[in-house]
Amino acid sequence: MNETMASSAAQWRTTTERVAPGRWAFVVWALAGTAAISVLAVTATLGATEYRIPVLALIGFATLQAAAIPGSLLAPTWATASAVAGAAGLTLFADPTTTAAWPVAVTTMIACALTWVGVAFRAPWSVAGTGWLLTMSAAVIPVSIAGRTVAAGALTADLVVFGAVTAIGAVTGVLLRHLSGARTELTRQRALTAEELARREAVEDRARIARELHDVVAHGMSAIQVRAASARYRFTDLPPDAAAEFDELAATARASMTEMRAILGVLRDEDTSAARAPQPGWGEIGALVTRARELGPVQESGRWDLTATERADPVFGLAVYRAVQEALSNIARHAPGAPARITWLDTARTWRVTIANDAPARPAPPRSDGGHGLRGMTERISALGGTVTALPTETGFAVQVDLPRSV
């Protein structure tokens, strides 16, 4: 029952929006209802006094005629049948000896004209055209039955006026239909234009960000890589461990530059292959931890019991890789040389990895970075339904990442 009522309400809203969008809907329905009530009242009065139509027939046909006006906005085909039946019945039962307009009363002309406006607006013009032809035919039938009891001039004038007024109503409905369609198309085109402008602005912003990243970061990383790689040649008396340290620094800078180029390619939207470039995942976490051990002791414990499908998930693997990478990078920056621990733990519903470190032997030099790493990590993990917790501990600092098993 509730589903039926909800469906009916949704259909009513859809029909209302199609008839008259926004604030004009109430006005249109109010006018249609007012016209129907007025036509019904006047038709009943004139039908009983001027045209001497039997009461039961008058009430039935007048109701059909009046109901067709608002009905044309809801069900054009049924409204057409109602208008034709009402007009035919009222003209057929009207007394031809009346001094009023005959065979078609003025109220019938108005009702049919308003009905054809709504029908032509909501349905193809052929529906209103068929209704117009049927009502004209229904108006001629009483004339052929009555013979010459009514002056030919009055008959012709009444039929001409009836045909002209109702035809104008149908044409008006067709014009309103085309006008509404043009307005809808114009609104759609404006929306498409606004969307295109927004897309272009986004592309320009991304290109600007890419240029700034390239100028600020890529050039600096390139200089670091060159100086680190050439250190063993520029300083011939370097100890072997120092030379290895510079080589590792150069390799890290080259890897960072490779990832930076991929990101810049995506931001510039110039090379679509950059978006399809392989991203680090589970296979690279081991190398990441190995590089971190060269800066300080790192212990690993536990493991995640992942299926082959879970290990092949690139989004999941990349999210975990970036989380571990950011946590180890923070340790290298803020607690250089401090022992670190990576704990992998899985439960029935959660995957958890904790990266913790002890306090450094000596305080790290102050840094002016904006702290966007943890924010980016949190956004990436949250997109997968997980959480990130970063809090000081009794001995140092810890970052805990939890992901649901449903990922």
C-alpha cells in the first residue's frame, strides 16, 4: 500500500513538472480547476434553462465536458474522449428551438478550446486534431436531424465560430508544446555549457598545479639526485658506507622523480598513459621496508592472510603501500635513526597495520612542512572505508591503519 502511494506521488510530481516546471505548476493547475468548475456551473444553468436538456443527461455530459479540461494535463487521450462525449451529448439533447447559440453552446466552445490546448501540449498534435474532427462531426449531427427548423445563417455562424475557436485552442497547445521543448533544450544546453566551462577550469587548475609542482619539487629532486649520484666521484676519500648512503639517496630520488612524472602527467591530462602507469602495491612494500632499514632499525612482525584476489587488488595494495611509505617517511624526518616496528594483524573483520617508532637519540632539526602527509593518508584510507589513528606513545609515536575485510 505504501509503495503504491509513493509510486502515485512520484508520478504526480513527474506529470506536474512536465506540465509546468517550478512555481508555474500551481498556477496552471489552479486555472484548469477554476475553468472546469466555471464551465460546469454555467453549462448546468444554461442547459436547464435555455436548452431544456434532461437533468440526468445534463449532469452527466456537463461533468464529462468540464472534467476534460484538467484531465487534458494528466491523461490527454482520456480527456479527448471525455470532451468529445460531453460535447456530442450536449449538442444532441439541446432543444433546437432555443434562442441561444445552437447546436454548440458557448460553454461547449470554451470547454473544448481549453481541452485542446492541454491535449495538444501534452500529446502529439494528431490526438487534438482527431478530437477536433470528432467534435465538429458531433455538432453537425443535430443539424441534420433538426432539418430547417433553425436559420441557415445562424447555424453556419455557430459552426464556424466553434471550429475556429477550438482550432485556435489546438494550435495554441502545439505552439506551447514546441516553446516548452525549446526552453527545455535551452536549459539543457546551458547546463552542458556550464559543465564544460567547469571542466575546462578544472583542467587549467590541474595544469597550473602541475607546473608549480614541477618548478618547486621536480627541479629540487633532480638536483638532489645529481649531487648524490656524483658524490663518490667528487669526493674520492669517501668511506664505503658513506658512498653507499649517497647511492641509496640517489636511487630514492630517482624513484621519487619517476612517481612525480606520473603524477604530473595525470594532472596535465596530456598523456593518458600516465594514468595507466603501474602503481606500487604489495610487491613493492618489501623493497620499501628494506630502504627504510638503511636509515634505522626496522622490525616486522605478523602478516596478513590475503587471498590472491586481494593481493591483486591495485587500489587496496596502493593504499597500504602509501600508508606504510608515509609512516616510514615521517619516522625518517622526525625521528631519524630511531628504532621502528611494523606490526601486521588481521582479524575476522579488520586488516590492521601499525607503524611505531621510539624516540630518537637526538632531536630532529625543526621542519617547516605543512603536515599534508597524514591528511592525504587519511583521505586515501577513508575512501576504502578504513580509519587512520596517529598518536604519541609512551616511547615515541605510532600510526595505526585499519581497513575492513570487505574491501
